[in-house]
Amino acid sequence: MGAVYGITSPRLQIPQLLDLYRKGGLRLDELITKTYPDEINIGYADLEAGKNLRGVVVFD
């Protein structure tokens, strides 16, 4: 049986993770390979082509 968000409560854990990220204790920015501003189709194409493993689509 699978579990969403592991065995923690998202209502409690997500604010803690956000706080940790804001304080520099959770370094997520280094994991992003490329950002795609409103270009989800290009992001998927790059993923399928093996050009990008951890892309983030940014919607403004």
C-alpha cells in the first residue's frame, strides 16, 4: 500500500519544509536543471529527449 507524502501530515510537514528552505537548510535550487517560463511542452520535449532531468515550469 502506497502513501502520499510518506507517513507524515502534509499540513504540518510542508510549512516546516518551506521554513527550512527559506532559511537555507534545504537546498532545492541546486537540484533544478533548467526552468521553463510557461513552456510546459518544451519542458516535456527536453525531458523525453534526455536534455533535462529536473526541469521546473514557472507560471507567472
